[in-house]
Amino acid sequence: MAILPTTKWFSRRLASLSSHPLRVCVVGSGPAGFYTAEKMLKAHQGAEVDIVDRLPTPFGLVRSGVAPDHPETKIVANQYSRVAQNDRFFYFGNVSLGSAISLSELRELYHVVVLAYGAESDRALRIPGEDLAGIYSARQFVWWYNGHPDCRSLNPDLQSTDTAVILGQGNVALDVARILLRPLPELATTDIADHAFAALKESSIRKVYLVGRRGPVQAACTAKELRELLGIKDLYVNLKKADLLKSPLDEVSFIFV
């Protein structure tokens, strides 16, 4: 992967204006960005593709969103690395769209500009108490234990109570619950951020509630994620039998989902 200083970006770009028939800039180095780059390089043999990202390191959610105990999911980064080895590919980190360079400037330098960055902020629920201390969005907490620089100093309070409440029943909710409850020797073998592992070593959390609008039957998590949670040693999962009953409406919903 060619990683060039931002100061050399414009000189290299301007020097190649006439040497390549198609110049493509992809903003965002996550899966969407790398898949776009891969397809463009394959479809246009003369094209040159640059990926720019505000972070110094690539791969987006593969690096900062996938749970540290899911290394098999992160293997896809190997495919992105192969894309980055192409001589017509360049990666520029520490480049923020809107401050380091504007969209209009990118459009002057490239034939095609693809905006492939994801959401970097949270949607406010606009409910009383959501700004109280000790309340974190899933994005913040996941970025924290994955070492994302934006949430390196989040410092969640894991010692003043033995109970955590997670709003949601999808895969991310189960990821967070699993990281909070997984035995430390198992976490130690993952690539969890050092600061997060140190905080979890001192954690008092022993009980986690998953709160959803509907019951576990309608939960959005996958069977794989649920099996992982159920497989944690010495973990007791409390489910009410009544909540596992499916209605005819549930059966119809499953058919059309």
C-alpha cells in the first residue's frame, strides 16, 4: 500500500493529470471504499484510484466496529490489503474532507469522486435523561474497546455498579454484552485495545440487561451471535418461556423479513 504525505498528494495528482485516462477518488477507507476501489481497478485497466480517509489507518468498521473476539470477520481485511498492493492504488490518511480539502477541490482533481464514508455521529433520541453521566451510544462504546482514536478517552464507569443496561437486541447489543461478560483470560487473547482491557479487568459488571421494544423471538440478532453469548462459561441467561412463544403475526413477519 502506498501511503504518501498529504503535501505530496497534490503534486503527484497534478503530475498525473494527463497520464491516466480515469482518475477516481474514494472518500472513506471502510468496506464500501475498498470494494469500490477494487471494482474500479478491475473494470478500468488504465484507472488510478486514490482512497482518502481522515484517520491514519484504513479499513473503517473492520478495524473499529467488529468485536475483538471475532477475528474471523476481520479476515476480510486481507482482501483489502491485496487491493492496496495494486500499483494504481494510493492511500492518503489524515485527510479530512471539508478541512484538509474541499469536495469542490476533489472534483477538480478527479474524474470521479465517491463518498463512501459512514456515519460518524449518533442520532439523538430526544428523551429525558439521555445526556446523563454513564450513558453511552453503542458507537462510542464499540469504538472505545476497539481503540478508535475518537473514543480513546471515553473512560466508561464500570466500577460503581454491578449492572449494565443495553437498549437493543441486535448483533451490536450482543457484542457489547459479550465484551462486558466474557472471562478476562479469553479477552486477553483478542486484539481488544489495551486501555479497554485494563478497564475491564477492574470492572464490577456482573449482570447485563438487554432491553428491546419486543421480545427475544423478534430480536434482530443472528443465531451465531446468540450462540456465542450462550456459550460463555458460567454465564446464566434468563429468558421467560412466555417470551419465546410465537404468534401467527410473528410467523408472517419472519416470512417477509
